[in-house]
Amino acid sequence: MGLSVGIVGLPNVGKSTTFNALTKAQNAQSANYPFCTIEPNKAIVAVPDKRLNELAKIVNPNKIQYSTIEFVDIAGLVKGASKGEGLGNKFLSNIRETEVILHMVRCFDDENITHVEGKVDPVRDIEIIQTELILADIEQINKKIEKLNKEAKANVKGAKDSLEIANKLLAHLNDGLSASSFDERDNDIYKALNKELRLLSAKEVIYGANVDEGFIASDNEYVTQLKEYAKKSNHEVIKLCAKIEEELIGLDDAEAHELLSSLGASESGLEKIIRTSFAKLNLISYFTAGVVEVRAWTITNGWKAPKAASVIHNDFERGFIRAEVISYDDYIANGGENGAKEAGKMRLEGKDYVVVDGDVMHFRFNV
């Protein structure tokens, strides 16, 4: 299951500061979920979910375990990255392994921080990165077309159909358009090509607008330009001040809330980024609640109960009998499992039940 978000951007846009804040969040949350030692350019952080805290008030568990998500710091993309400039090939390959792109965009002026293009221009900066991703995809698809031509001549089954779609995609990319806007992206052949090639310009994108602390509550001209651009491609924009995000990690909840309130914000940009990335990956959480732990389990939206049970243990899927399910709202409203049962709010669901975000579940299975 993909849980990886790549952070990209031009130099000096606040990308590394944002990643540093995520890394601090990882260290601050280390007692709340298990993780092993990972490379310095990766951070595994908890997905903020207040529902777990409300469940814990009722159950009083020994610990709380949140869903997690991995962020990967992709360093130094510049013009010519697709041709190897700035070690671009290595960095582009790192992006290829992620599922979602968090594209950090500089939306502040500071004469002490050099902009590689001479001045701040969010739309131009986005288009520089986007062009490099498209150029990298063109290189990939050209190699694939060369192989498909040989297979088509040899009458390999399906090669001619794949070649037709690949050529259409190449023409689309050569027009400077991303794979995410390709007309035939719902075609099974395209889906297979994308799965194999992991096209960079096909990935979900979130724009992170890095602003001065004075513009956390209101938009400056750069953010306005970015939002107008993002709206055309149906991409989300999350506004944050990277420096403030780093400061927040060292504060307790009350202090963090006070600082955010003084800046006109109700939650941190980091929390928005984590939650939005989780949603972009088409992931949801169901809960288990007991005295040992209250825990969120990550699954893909649309999974049925047996598959959902497999994230706890494969035996749960193989030996699945049924699931005891209480909706989160019913669990809270009735003061926990016993109250929900007495109120008739616990349901027994079978193999065809599609798990809903927030379900509190207990699985019955044969060993």
C-alpha cells in the first residue's frame, strides 16, 4: 500500500524547512507508534486524528497508535533536471517511488534568501518543475515505445494496442501536458503503462504555499496567483509558514494553540498537509479499541471487511467469519462498546461489508 509523499520544489522555497518540521514531528510522536530506523531523508509521522483521543477518553487504554504516513525529501530540482542537471536523474527517480507529490512553492519575499530564478513567481516555479517531470516521462515512454515496436512486429499479444495508447500519450506529453490530464487515463492499457513506468506527471499533486507569518490568516498576491493556477488543474493548495511549523513542534498543545490563534489559524499547516496527503492516497482508517491500545488501522477506501482485517494479521483474512462493527458516532454517543450494544448500535457484518472511515471493529475468525 502506497504511503509515501515526495516533497519537491526549487532550491530556497522552504522545502527543507518543512521536511525538518516533519522530522521533528516524527521524533516527537515516537512513543505513539512503532517505526524502525530509516534513512535521514525520510520521515514517518502520525496522521492527526482527534477521534482517537475521544475513543481513549472512554476506553482509557495503555497507549494510542495513530495511522502513519511517510514523507521523502527530494532535494534540489532545477531546470534541466530531466537531463541530469543538479543530479536531477537521481532525484527524479526518488520521486518515481512516491505516490503523491507535495510541491512546495515560495510565496514570500526576502532579499536575504536568493531565488534561483532571480525573483519570486509561483506559477513560473511550478511550471519549471512540471516541465522537468513531463520531460522525464517522455524519456520513459520513448523507451517503452521502442520496446513495443519490436513486440508488435513479432506479433506479441496486446503489443499493438499498447503501442497505440503509448503513442497517443507521447503526443500528449510532447504538447507540454501532464499525464494526469491524458484523455484515456481510465483505459486499462494506460493504467498498466502507468503502473509499470510510474509516470511522474501522473501523480497526485498538493501545492504547499510557503508564506511569511504575516500572511497565515490572509492571502498575499503570490498565494492568490497560486490558487488561481491550481484551480484550473483541480489541485489543492495548503498555506503554511515553514519557520512557524518548526517552532510549533517544540510546544505543548496549549502553547501551540495559543501561537496559532495569535496568527489567525485554527490548525497548523503541517497537520493540513499530513491529512490531505493521507486523503490523496485514497486511504481511510478504522479503529480497534481496548485497554491495551486504541489504534487506527490504515486501509484503502473501498476495502471489504476480510481485506481490512488482513492489516492486523493475514490469518484474520484467511479465517474471517464476521466483523462486529460500531460506527464512531454511535460509539461516542453511547459511551463505548457496552453502551452501543445495549442501544442496538453494534452490527454483525459479513464478507461483503465495505468498511467505512471511523468504524470501530472487532473481527471474529477461525485460526
